Amino acid sequence: MATKQADVKFTKEQFLNAKEPIGSLDALYVVLEDGKEYTKEEAEKLLNDFLNRKVVK
């Protein structure tokens, strides 16, 4: 059985060291947890949620 690309998980370090990062490395560093693995879609959602959050004064 072939692994679906959506099922492949990566660590925070792998996202930060990727040839083609999915977004801002600084933001990825903040939103991804050490020791946890994420699919590309999960990491992109966390990144987008972080970048699009409302700032409260």
C-alpha cells in the first residue's frame, strides 16, 4: 500500500530546513512545536491561522 502524500509527516526542524519553505521561517518557528510531527496541510493551516489572527489592543 502506497503512502498518500497527505499522510507524510514532518518535524519542525524538517520544515525549517526545507529547500522550499511553506512560509516565513520565523512564523513557522513560533507555531510548530518541538518533537511534534505535522503534515504539510496541518503546518500550513497553523501558519495561516497565526498570520491572519486579529490583534487586540
